[in-house]
Amino acid sequence: MTTETRAAGRPPAPTSRRGLLRLLGPAFVAAVAYVDPGNVAANLTAGAGYGYLLLWVLVAANAMAVLVQYLSAKLSVVTGRTLPELLRERLGTPARLGYWGQAELVAVATDLAEVIGGAVALNLLFGTPLLAGGLITGAASLLLLALHNRAGVRWFEAAVVAMLLVIVLGFVSGVVLAPPDPGEAAAGLVPRFAGAETVLLAASMLGATVMPHAIYLHSAVARDHHGAVAAADTRRVLRATRLDVAGALVLAGVVNISMLLLAASALRGVEGTDTLEGAHAAVLATLGGGAGLLFAIGLLASGLASTSVGAYAGAVIMEGLLRVHVPLLARRAVTLVPALVVLAAGVDPTRALVVSQVVLSFGIPFALVPLLRLTGERALMGEHVNRTSTRVAATVAVALVVALNAALLYLTFAG
């Protein structure tokens, strides 16, 4: 590679193992959004209440997530711009403001889940009151974002990945201690529902797994990580991106599925497991203090990592759509308020988490449809435009999301 290319901040072509490793990372930051406290609440509620019934939802959602996150990263690698930036160029002012409004609602719902999850974890570990726990979670996320500002995106990525590994340890260990029933787990791969409540849970699990803000965020992290990719390097970087996305989302999928399997095998039928506190108490009672400690630590790491990533995503959305730059730390302080209000009002934390994930599921089409259209534009993507098979798969995914949300609305208001 020439001196000029290196000076431009372009990554080395992954012709060696070291070169390949330097191209990995953005997907692991986005993957944190897939294992946030909202996931914990939705997956544990589904497993404890209905066993393995909704396992198929997680498998399908994770497959969708791999496709979606790759398209998000591909868009920025090829164009050098984020999804919000490209939308700003194509939308008129009223449409842009409306789109930003729904994206901000999604960001608030995301932050609500993450701060509440961190507060509950601190309460479980140290008996910290929920409101104080929310403040501590917010303060810790400020430190992570300060690391991003001072040390750069690579160090931020490293810190987030380290916490992701803690999350994996915290939740996968429970399944090792309480293995699921193979036959019942296999039966849970057959798509079906058992009433309106399971549709609500499925929408919640989908919203917690295919996260709208992660779609916006990934395009920005990939752009910042790779810099200005030379045209000759784009194909190689995209190959590395596929590995990045596959590895990160498989890891996130294992964590999510482990949560549901743990609840189905060890917590089903145990009274009070419809809350995070009850699930933790049940894990303590059935699997012992070590498993309970790992559960609480995993939940805390989930809240701390994901709330930082969520604040980052909100800044990407605002700056991209409105060209309004709000410092990450200032935005973090402001968006902390709704979660603290919910905690102060005494709203049941687990129920608030599940409902927040339903809100996220309604935001998915607003991110997916533009992403599919933009990556399908030959004038924009050139030779990297979506293939027919990719367009079909993504269209089916969008249709499934819309259908599930429509069913949720009907069953909620008709019942």
C-alpha cells in the first residue's frame, strides 16, 4: 500500500491475519444492542411463561439481524456516508423532521430499557435503590462516551467488546448449569403462537433483537472504523465485514437463545419469574449463588454497554438527519431523564422493559425499508448493489415485521 493511502487513514488490505483483524470491530459494537436489558426481560418472560414456544422467534430474528447489519455496514463502506446522512439528502424538510421524530422515539425507548436494566442489576448486586442505580448507570455510560471522545473509536470498541464478553459469560453459564430439554427445544423451532400475549412477547423479542438504532449506528461505526476506503479495497473490506457481522451476531444470538433456554429449563412454573428480580431470585434458588451472581453481573454489563451505544446511536441519527451536532456527553445527560422519571414513578421495571421493546419493533420498518431501497440503488452502490436473492430475503423480513406488528395491534385492541 502506498504512503498516500496510509496517510488518508485507509485500512490495510486484509492480506494477512493481522490486517484482517484490524478490519473487525464495528459489528461487535452494534451487537451490544442485541443483548441489552430489553432482551433479557423479553427473553426471560417468554421462556418462564411459555417454555420453548417462542424459540423460533429468536432464531428468525437473529437470521434477519445478520442480513440487516451487513447491509447497514455495506452502505457506509461503499458510499462513505451513514444511513441518516443519505436519508437527509433524499427527504424534504417535513418528511425529514417526521422521520427524525420517530427515530428519536426509538432512541428514547432504547435508553429506557438500558438504564432500567443497569439500575435493576445494581439493586440485585448491592441493594442500590433503583433511582440511584439509574443515576450510576448514566454516570458510568458518560465515562465510556468520554473514552470515545478522548481515545477514539478503536478504544471505545475495545471497551464495548470487553463488556460483551462479560455479558456472554453472565448468561450462557446458566444454560451450562441447567441444560435444556433437546426435544422440547426442537419443538420450539416450529413457528406458532398461543394467544395475544405471546404475540406481544414475540413483537417485544423482535424489537429487542432487530434493533432500529443499531441499524443507524452500524453505518456510522463502520464509516468511522474504516475511514476512506479506496475503491480497490472495497471488495476486501466487504469480505471482512461479512466475517465481522457473522461473528458478532452469532455471538449475540447465542446469548439471546441462552436466556430463553435458561428460563424455559430452570424457571418455568416458578412464581415471580415474570420480573428480572424474580428471575434472579429463581436462578439463586435453583442454580445457586454463583449462577445468580453471574446473572446479575451480565445484566449490569448489558446495561452499561448498551446505554453508551444507544447514546452514540442517537447522536448519529440527529447529526445525520438534521445536521445538528450535540456532544455525546450532553446528549447522554439529557436522554437519561425519561428513564429516571420512570424509575422515580415506581413503574414495574420489567414491564417497562418489555413495552419499550414493543415500541422498538414498530420502528424497525422505518429503518429497514430505506436501507433496503438505498442498498438496491445501482446509481448509489455501483457493482455492490444488492443481488436479487438479497432483495428477496430483505423484503420477506420487512413483510414479516409489518405483519407481526399488525397482528399485535389487532389482538391488543380487538381483545
